[in-house]
Amino acid sequence: MNNSTHNRIKLQDGASVPRIGQGTWFMGEDAANRAEEIAALRLGVELGMNLIDTAEMYGDGRSEELVGEAIRGIRDDVFLVSKVYPYNAGQGPLVRSCEDSLKRLGTDHLDLYLLHWRGNVPLEETVEGMEALVAAGKIKRWGVSNLDTEDMKELLRIPGGEHCAVNQVLYHLGSRGIEHELLAWERSHKIPVMAYSPLAQAGSLRKGLTENETVQDIALKHGVTPLQIMLAWSIRDGDVIAIPKAASRQHVAENAAAAQIRLSDDELWMLDEAFPQPAWRVPLDMI
């Protein structure tokens, strides 16, 4: 994958991350797939998708352990992201969760640590805890996940809340609710969206997207797969970070190649017609 600035996004502190990274949800849960999953992650780093996203929730830590094995020897080449459960987001539990994640990942710091979703712990306490982890050198920066516009506005009113690096939310061709308000608000505050499940979850929804005639016609024109068109669409504006999961080297290579696809204005219009954004505000979509 071309590592030109066109294919990378700068965070507020100047750090550079690829527009397409690697998600790991459900990875590390089947020993039979372990060798291929590790090989896939390492290939992704080689191809420029050096942002790897995981969470303490994924497989009760098994995903973090898999990632730790995959990045052994190449840690300095990886932008490592993990997430903390909401009920562990208070200051004491937050430190313990972070240290447990670091141990499973085999590293002394995270490049980005996210609140997985909002729970009962006050955001003020979470922000204070995150800032303390930055000061201690355990994380380089922090962010959030699954927060809607009002939550983000509240976050930025908290001292230190302006240091939020990203908001990771569900976003794909069939789930465009963030375009009505949240995406524009985040752009105005220079907080990039990190799109999880940009290819939708496997099942009837993804099948409906990939078998759509418009998606298939555009894919045929570019000589790529429908999933690659969906991924190219998710990063079309140059300021969204997509983190698709790919548990095989073939899919990793396809994801990396999607960064080079340039959809024309006519093609984007056709996709808008086939999958229009909602005309009104809808609750934040989550899976």
C-alpha cells in the first residue's frame, strides 16, 4: 500500500495514522485460526495498515494476546489501539485495565486508549484517569467510542476533554446516521471518526450491500470486489479512519488495495441514490 500522505490522517497532536487500519473483533478466539490471523496482521503492517485496534472485551483479552504475539519484534512500527470497558473506566479500575491490556499486548504503552462506550462512570472521572495515564507514559493519547453528538459536546466541556483524539463509531454504506450531525460536528472540532465494521457485519446486511446492483456495477468497472468498493466509500473524504477486520492474508491484501480506489462523483451519487443518508437525526447505530 502506498504510504503517501494522501493515505494517512493526522491527529490533533500531529501523529499520523493510515486511513485504513486493522480491526480484531472475534480474532484470537479459535486456536485453529491463530497462525493465519497472526500472519494476516503482520502482512497488514507490511502493507501500511499499521494501526491495529483491539479491546479488553474482545475474547476476554484473547484478541489482545493475539495482537501481542503478532506485533512481537515490530512494535515500533505499529500504532496500537485498545479499549476499556465502561465499568472499568473509573480511575482505579482504569489503571488496572490498562496495565492488564499492556501485559497481554506485551508492550509498555498504548498509542491510543479508548472508552469503549459510555456507562455509569462520570465522563469527568474517565477523562481525569486518561490524562493521568498519559502523564504516566502508559498511553500516548486517548479517545472514545460509541459517543453521539450530545455526549461529545459534554465531553469537550470537561477540563482535558479537548484532548480526545478520536471517536470510534459504526459507519458503513448501510449505516449512515452519523452523517446527519455527528460527522460534521467532529470535523468542525478536528476529531476524526474511526469507523468500525466499515464492511458491515457478516450476514444478511452485508449480503444485501455486496449484492446490490449499483455496488456490483461499480466494482466491476474498477475490477475489484464489492467489499473493496464499500471500504473505499468509507474513506472517500480523506478524514475517516476505517478499521475492517481481516483474518486472512487474502482479505488483508484486498483491504490494503482499497485505499487506492478513487470513486468518481457520478459513482458516489449512484451510491447515495442506492443507500441514502437519513433525512432526519437517528440514534447512534451500535453493534
